[in-house]
Amino acid sequence: MSARAAERWRARGLAAFAGLILAFLMLPVVVVVLASFTSTSYLTIPPKGLTLRWYEAVFSDREYIDALWFSLLLAFVVTAVSIVLGTMAAYALSRRQVPAAPAISGLLMSPLAFPGVVIGVALLQYYSLTGLRGSFTGLLLAHLVITLPYTVRTILASMAGADPEIEAAARVLGANPWVAFWKATLPVIRPGMMAGGLFAFITSFDNVPVTIFILGTRHMTLPVKIFTAIEYGVDPSIAALSTVLIAGTAIFLVLAERWVGFHRFA
């Protein structure tokens, strides 16, 4: 067998192995989707009969709708603030001679090294002393802690590909620092900002380990609502809601990949 043929068979074997791994990882998703259409009041695979009444039950449940809207509001606000702060931090770390820049960068990335439960417990103790527990501001700050690493990291990757001489040339031609950044640097790093915002939105919207510790009685996020609901048993309505979230996330990722190509920053 020639070297080219051996390489071709090796590539096919790796592709087949990757396909098996992907199929194994997607199996729980398929199970959830199939279970959401069952006509029984309990989860069955394969489904016994097909019905959409569990989707109707989810969309007619006011608690789920309120939790969904609150989760979306929180995620959008967190994403916007995270993009702004992440852009400022990435710009300062890459363009300015910030003292102890490696230490600051490591500090910003540190939430990725800690389990969510550890962060949640630490914030719970801190919020109990400051009175932020149960407030929207407390949730916003907590979600910024876990989303900033994604925005800073992706924007730093974009800043590495932005030539600082272009911005310097804009200043030489009379543009002030803000206009030079807006016209010369921002268009280059915009894909990184959008990719970081996407990661921040998904992280904020799906978070349970941190949110559940600091969530008050006035607010409820959708992931925490689902988590508390399955403590008393899983019915097909949870599977229907999960299917809706899976479909929404998949559509969102496909559109983001088409518009931004965010896989370059993963």
C-alpha cells in the first residue's frame, strides 16, 4: 500500500471515529427531543404516540414564560456590559503598557479555573454581608465574573491581528483617540467582540451553579426553574422546554457562525 493510500485510510478512520464520538454525544439530545412528543404523562423512549400538548403546556405556563423573559433580559444586559468591559480590558492589555499586565490577565481568566459551585458559594457569603443577594445588580455582577473571561479572551485574539500602526496613522492625520479607535481598530476586532458576546450570552443564560446561590425570591431564571422542577420528577413538559432551548441555541449558533465565523476564537 502506497503512502498516499495509507494516509487516505488513516483520514477515513479518524473521520469515522469522530463521527462515532459525535453520535454518542448527540444521543442525549435525541432522547430529549423524542421524549417531548410522547402522549403519556411520563417520559418514554420511543414515545408512545405523538402530541404537541407538552409544548402547549409550557407556553401556557406563566411561571416558565416569566422565567424565560427574565433570563433573556439578564443575559442581554450581561452581554452588553461584558462586551464593553472586555473591550476596554483587552485594549488596555494589548495596546497600553499596563503594570503587571500578565497578572491582571491571569486574574481576569481565573474564574475559568474555579468550579461554578465554588464561585457561587463565595459570592453568597460576600452578598450576605453586602446585601446584594437577591438583587438584579447582584446577579449582573455575578454573571459578569463568569462571562468576562470569554469576552476578554476573544477580543485579545482579535487585537493580536489588528495593526497598531493603522490607529497611530489615523491620529497623525488628525483624528482624536476615540475616532481613531472607532474607525481603525473597532472594525478589525468586531468579530472577536461578537464571538465573545455570543459566549457571554450563552454562559449567562444557561448558568445554574452560580445563579442558584444568589437568586432571590423575586426573580427566577429559566435554567434554575428547570433545575428545581426536576427535583420533584421529570415530565415531558421539561423535555419540550429543553427541546425549544436546544433548537433556539442551534439556530443562534448557525447564524453566528454564518455572520461572524466565531469558531476561530473557540
